[in-house]
Amino acid sequence: MAAGLFEKVLIANRGEIALRIHRACREMGIHTVAVHSTADADAMHVRLADESVCIGPPSARESYLNIPAILSAATITGADAIHPGIGFLAENAQFAEMVEEHGFTFIGPTPEHIRMMGDKVVAKKTVLELGLPVVPGSDGAITSFEEAEAVARQIGYPILIKAAAGGGGRGMKVARNPESLRDAYQLARGEARAAFGNDEVYMERYLVRPRHIEIQLLADSHGNVVHFGERDCSIQRRHQKVIEEAPSPALNASQRDSIGRLAADTVRQFGYRGVGTMEFLFEDGQFFFIEMNTRLQVEHTISEMITGIDLVREQIRVATGAPLGYDQSDIRIQGHSIECRINAEHPETFAPSPGRIDGYHAPGGLGIRVDSALYDGYRVPSHYDSLIAKLVVHGASRNECLMRLRRALEEFVIGGIETTIPLHNRLIVQRDFINGDYDIHWLENLLAGKR
């Protein structure tokens, strides 16, 4: 499509991210189409969109993953483009292909790049050839237990076994010694088969105390690429991010500039287009590439807060064929930002807690942002991800940001269901967190009473 704004965008997602995309479109003068399941008929993005289409029953498979229904909705509403949001079909190369084949613009990267980075083995080989450091591991998929034993002897224990088509921590097992390798290998393959329909796994060295550092990237179709600094996503439970902050308290300016430029140069070499995030493990001053997400990230908010750039707006612009309106020197990191993911879960057992919202008050004031589709009386359905709000705080310094975050959490009221707000209240006063001294195992150790 030639450069020029879309007239109408269909948002193929739900919840807070659908509302986030709707807001960006409206500020650009673009009409929106909301698609929804019967469980989401009263969702906020459905209420606010210019048009809405019900695409199926509550089951995600029959609604938000129902490609024919989504394409039909785009056809009958006359949409120009489809924004996949986060999750569901956002990294489905077949969906991206079908969107384009039906005459719509897919607001995201090419199907080729989605497919390339979706296969973790292929992604690792690709970036290694382009000069990115990777964690020592197998050259490709492991096809037998005997091969797994040989690779383990070569790179040393502990070993991490990961699903080649994986994500979100599924199909991922640790073998700390030769005796535990067989069980870990079989369990990882079984989980990968159940979760992704593909039991291929690969192996890499298990780092003991790494940070999870990711680089936010944006590329246009004219060869221009910029990065927006890094995010530290090390506060995790079961490989799911809980708190993210930007910039990372573990990196200095030289490290930040080096890994940012390296990531940007890499995606420039393979002609990437759109927003994307390169994820790394960082330990003892070294970065190791682990994967690239070819979509918007949940935590894109903190990169926006420290740079002042609307990433969803830019994502839509480059999808039209427009070039970036700035280069790397124009992007300045100012202050510090932290995001807390608020889930509809019990703060101690993490059991899901769907239900009706009985009382809702979002915190406010300078430097406070709440991305949420909640409202008083809304019923949180039981069929989808438990993320219900993102509390995003910005301050001139990390200390100011922490104090503002503490105040904002105290103000945040979500009644009628259990939420993880009490967990966040507990985490942000821990001395290790205040000092920025944590790694990807810190939260689980804390919850297990090991800290």
C-alpha cells in the first residue's frame, strides 16, 4: 500500500490491547472495527469502536482464533487493514498471509519474518550468522536422546531444553545433571507436542543468574531501523513477566548503546518491517540472544514512557508504507518507567479469579498511566488470559518512579474479584528490588521462601 493513512482498521484482539489500538487509531483519525466473542459483547473496546462484529462463542478457538470469521468481518465492514494485537494470531504467519491474500494490509511484519523468528532454532541460526551472540547450545533440533546426551557433554550442565516452536515457558525443562536429562528431555517434548503440535526441542546452556533484557525495535519498509533502549523483564513467575522496567538498573550507557545498535543492525540486514523485540539473557557483562517477538509487546508502554513515542501509532504508520520520521539520534531516553501487570488471580495461590467488578478506581496524577479495559460492573470472563490492567509509572529518576509506583498501587481499587495488586505491593518494597539487584529466578525464589 502506498503511504497514506488507512480509513478503517479491524482490531483482531480483545481486552486492554484492543482498547489501546482503538485509541491510537482514533487519534490518527482512523475508524475502527471491533471483533468479539459472545463473552465480550460488553467489552470496552466493543462499546467504543465505530463498528463491531460478533465472530463466535466464548472459546478462543471459535472466535479470536477463527481466521475465516475475522476475514469475513473485515470484508463486510470494508476494513483496509487488520491489527492482530498481542497473542492469539499476532505471530501466526498463515494468518498474515491470508490477510494479505484477501486484499487487506496486515499491520505487522511479513509472513516470512514471522515464520523465521517463530521457529526458535531457525531464529538462533539466522542471528548467529548476522553477528549476534547466542547461548551455547545445539546447532538445531535434537532428534534423539542419544544426541541430547552428546550435546549436553559438549556444552556442560546445567542444560535447558526448549520447544523449537515454543513460547511463554511451555516446553521448557532444566536438566541439572546427567541423571535428570532423560526425564527433562521427554517432558519437554511432551509439553511441546501438547502446546504447539510440534515436539521438536533444542538445547542450550542454562545460565545461573541472568537478567532478561529486551530491545524494542521499529523498522520501516525503506531500510530505516531504530531502537528505543532496553527493558528489564527479569521479574518473572513460570517464565511469565510480572514487572518490567526501563531502562534496566543492570546496564550502563555503553552496554545499552552497544546492544541496541547491534540488534538494530541485525534486523536491518534481513529487511524487517514493523515493531519487534529482541530478547536477550545478560550475565557477567555478556548478552546472549534467545528469541525475537515479531509483534507489539505487552510492556511496550514503558518504552513509550521513556521516549515519548507512541509505538502503536508508529506501527500503523510503517504498515502504510510511510518512512520513519526520525533517526536514532532523535530518540532520547528520559527518566525511568516501571510497569506492573495486574492479573485477575489470587495474589498467593495464583488461582484465576474471574467475576463481576464491584468498584473500580484507577490511580492518577503526574506520571501515572493505566492501560485497562475494566469498568465498574464489567464481568471478567474466565475464557482468556488473566491480565486485566497494566499500571505504568514514570519518574525523573528510578527512585522517584518507585515512590510514585508505591503511591499508585495504594490508590488502585479493583473490587469484586481477587487481583495481584497485593503481590505487587509486597514486591516493590523488597530490598533487592529497590536496589535493582534481581535476576530471572528472583521472584520464584522469593515466593518459595528462599529469600
